[in-house]
Amino acid sequence: MAATTLRSVTTYDLKLAAPLALGFLVFFVTPLVILLALSFQADPQGSRYGLTQYVHFLADRFSLGVLGSTLWLGVKVTALTLLLGYPVAWLHQRAPGWGKGVIMLLVLLPLLTSVVVRTFAWVVILGRQGIINAALGGLGLIDAPLKLLYTDSGVVMALAQVQMPLMVLPLITALSRIDPNLADASSVLGAGHWRTFRKVTLPLSLPGIIAGCLLTYAAAITAFITQSLIGGGQMLFMPMYIYQQASTLQNWPFAAAISIIFLAAVLVVVSVFTVLGRLSRGYTNA
Amino acid sequence: MTSASPTTAAAAPAGPSTGPSQGRTLLLDGITQRYGASVAVNDVTLDIRGGELVALLGPSGCGKTTLLRIIAGFLAQTKGHVIVGGETMDGLPPNRRSVGIVFQNYALFPHMTVAENVAYGLDARGVDRATQRREAQRMLDLVKLGHLGDRTPRQMSGGQQQRVALARALAVNPSILLLDEPFAALDKNLRLDMQIEVKRIQRLSGITTILVTHDQEEALSMADRVAVLSQGRLEQFSPPTDVYDAPESLFVNSFVGSANRLGGVLEAADRSGGRVRLDVGGVIETRAPRGDVGPGDRVTVCLRPEHLRVDPGAAAGDGAGEALNGVVEMGLPLGATIVHEIRVGDGSAVKVAESRFERASVLAPGTPVRLAPLAPRLASVFAAA
């Protein structure tokens, strides 16, 4: 009996979701199918179909290099964001009421300004006559300006700052869900701060770490604007590569194939994170 | 028997099953805790004997939890000293105090098995794996959960979780065991079972134990001595029967058990008792007045509902003082007892609880009755509030 009731409720709810499903179908699934079809065109005119574009990409060292450096960039940005974001989330947890508000405001502030504005701010900071070089030069620490803009570490730094809220917010949620008595219990049982962190706080915040890493990673590797503006012309990542092929070279089938390969690569990473996330949730909620 | 430092305690786990030992004494010496302008604990001194179970009893906000956190080392007291077995604990962090706590919500580590939870403290003390396993098993056997070590806390019932929390706290052989409202989350039947169980284990291990509770029945039934706290002050520190039968303050009289409060004027008083003329009429023989009151002063008389008797019809007084006339307002048959609310002279209500053995039926509202104490000198007298 219960199953029938549940079923009738579910069908009713599905009807309510129909407009959204329709929009999803028209504006997301259809373009994706078109993209997939396009990627199988052997030439831009669409006279022949085959795996030509995929073979071209996978046989090309340059293309594989772009894919590799993009995925690796994501790893570096995610690691840096986690390293810098965890203390912020931890501090938020410990702070008194007003401190919590201030930290939350600082975390959310970047989301209130456009990515373009934030990225240009980094250009100002990292440039040859930028804030960092001016400061170091003024202090007499360096003779010639350091090259910070258009470097790999510049991109990683800027992306880490731009994506920080995506890491900190899930971490704050995860940490606030941990019963404060657990840390007290640990300390009364003889564990110092570091041991309590390692054995209790860190494992129990794993779902937040994984969610934050997933969001940061996905956002970092697809961050077209920041990658292009801070990386400049010499550094090529997948979003810009796809853009060049489609817009500049008008090679739509190849652009489509790269997109599909990029999508597949991202999906692999995302599913690894998802599996980890499920494991950690099972682990903490077991 | 009990070792001086946590490290030696773990290395040679004397453990609770070695039979009653001389638990360590706990002296709270003039503890005061201030938060800005407010005083959470005000000059509380408690001298607790080794192996004693002491209940800190009081309403929420009375300072009992603050006191517990001070003993555990989570809070540094503003003034006073915490002395365990002659050694001062002031300034020591919680992980170096050798204190065990059972939290109200048990605070078991959800990502560890029950056995890992119990072994946690031993692990933190660097005890080797084999000993950890053996000790955890022994503690789980003590709380009768030896067969469930591989489960996770969430797979266990509330009562089982509490046993695990107790086993975890005792596994490190602490000097002092602190129980923070440990039975509040359990349903009534299970609560009684667990109270008996905890008392059994506490007796067996001989560990000095502090039970924080707002439940007077729990405090009276479990504790060797009860410390009643109100607004940060220690109101009374006595065995349970004294707290109930000889309350030292109006607060204790009203908070522990229930009390009818009646105003009056003290007519005579000496060491053995007093006599009060009540505002509602009648004179009552009382216990010796508490506090600074003498004949002629205004006082408050506290009469427990079970110390009164209702007799139908108005009449003159008897040996226990002049009787009090009133009218039945309401009668409630509560099972083992029957409670009547009686409206007396000036309109104030007095509750009377009588056993079913004494009274077969409920009196109808409006019945004129007279009230009399069951015996002289049952009522307590305090300076008028």
C-alpha cells in the first residue's frame, strides 16, 4: 500500500518538474547532441563522417600537452585553494559571532564582483609595474621586476583566489556539522590539539573537503577569462584552445571533438571525486 | 592503587574491575567564574571524598555545567583551585588532567567502531595495539557490550551508546569521572536501568564521580551527597535524605520535592524547633528556623504536600498546632497518591498529597475541610523571602 501512495506522489511531482525538464532538453541536451554529431565530421564541410578529429587530437603531442597542462592546472589550483581555505573555514568555526560575520563577508565578497574585475585586479597586482614588484623594488629587495604575470604560478594564484568561496563554503558547512563535544571528548581522553585535528576533525570534514575540491577543480579548469588574462598568449589551456579552433580557425568539427574529449576527461575526474565523496560520507555517517 | 600520572595509569591499567579502590579526592576550593559582569559560579567550595558519587543539582543556569567544565579543564576559573588527590590542576589542559567525561549526547566518534572509540584514549597515550584491543574488550565486557565492538555508534541504541561512552571514559582509568546530564536523552524505563547500571559500575570501580543533573530524583537516588546550586551559589551540600528532610534554604526546599509556602510570624524558637502563627490563621509547630530570624520576625513556612492530612469538616486544633481551615478546590487521583488543592483563609492554595491507603476517594470541590500536619515539626521555617 505504501508503495502505491509513494508512486502516485512521485508521478504528481514529476509533472511539476516538466517545464524544467523541457528547458533542460532544449537548451542543454540538444546542443550537446549536436556537438557530439559535429565532432564526428571528418572535415568542416561535413562531407564525410568518422573518428578523424579524435585521431587527430590524440595523435597530436601539442593537443595532448594542452589537455594535460589544463588538468594539472586544476590539481595545483585545487591543492592551493584547499591549503589556504581550510584554515579560513576552521577559523570561522572557532570565531565568536561577529568574527564569523566578518569572515563570511570576506569569503563571499569576491562573489559579489565580476570575475573580469577580479582578474584585472590580479593583473594590477602581478604586473611588471604592479603592486608586488613596486613594493619589492621599493624595499630594495629586487633589482629588476619579477615576472609574475603570464606565468603558471600567476595563473594558479589568481585562480585560487577567484575560486576560494567554492572551497571555503562547503568546508564551513562540513565543519559546522561536527559536534563540538567530539573535540572536547578527544581532548579529555588525552589527545592534544594536533591529534584531535588529525583523528577527529579532519576525517569528519572529509565530505566538505571533497565537495570543495570538486567545485574548485571544475571551476578552475574551465575558467576561460582568468586563464586567458593572467596566462596571456604564451600559455594555452583547453577553454582557449577550443575558442581558437571554433572562432579564429572556424574548425568547428575539431573544436567539437576537443570539447567532447575535455568533457570526458572532466567527467572522469568528477566521478572519481563523487566516488570518494560517497565513500567518505559512508565513512563518517556509518 | 591509582597512579599519579595518566601515562603510568595507562601503562599499568589497574582498571575498574580490580574491585573497590580508594578513588582520589576532589577539592573545589572557592571556585568563582565570571563572564564579564555576570557571575556564573560564585565562591563554591566542595570537599569530595575519594570514591564518592556527588550530584551537582540545580536548574539550568545555576552554574553546574560551568563547574563541570572547570573541573575538566575546558574553562579556566576566575578564582579558586581544583585539587585532585592533593595535586592542583589549575592551568593544566584537559588532555593532561586524567578526567573522564560522559557527555549528554555521548559524543562518540561516528567514524570509528565502538572498539576504536573505547581504545581512543589508550591510543592517545601511546599504548601498544595489542594492549589497546585487550583493554577495550575488557571495558566493553564491563558494560556488557563485549560482542558489539565492531559496530559503529550509529548502529546502536541510546542506552548502548551511553554504555560505550562510559566504557570509553573509564578505559583510561581516570582520577575523576564526570557525568553531564547522562540520562536526559533516555526514555523513562531505560533511564532507571542505566542509573542502576552506572551506579553499579561506579561502585565497582570506586572512582570519584560528579553527576551533573537538573533532575532531583536522579540526584537523590544516585548520589552519596548532593550539592544544590542556585544562581552560581552553593545552597546545600548534604546526603540526599538531608537535602529532602532538612533543607537549609527556601530554594532547596522548593526545588527539591515540592513545598507549600505560607507566610507567618515566628512566635517562639529554640534549637529543637519553633512555633509560627500563620497569616492564613492557625499556629504550627516547626523545625528550628534557618537563618537569622528571631521571635517576632516575619518568616516563610514550607510544608511538603505529603506531610499534611485533610479532614472533612472544620474543627479546633490538635497537638501539632491549631488547624487550618479551607475548602477543597480540586482533587486529583494520581494513582498511588491522591492530591487535593485546598483554598485556605487568605485565598492561597495548599496542595496535600495522601496515599491511597489513607484515603479511598477524592473529596468533592467545595467540601469544607481542615488541614493538619501529620506530625509536629515537619515544616521548615526560613526568613521571609
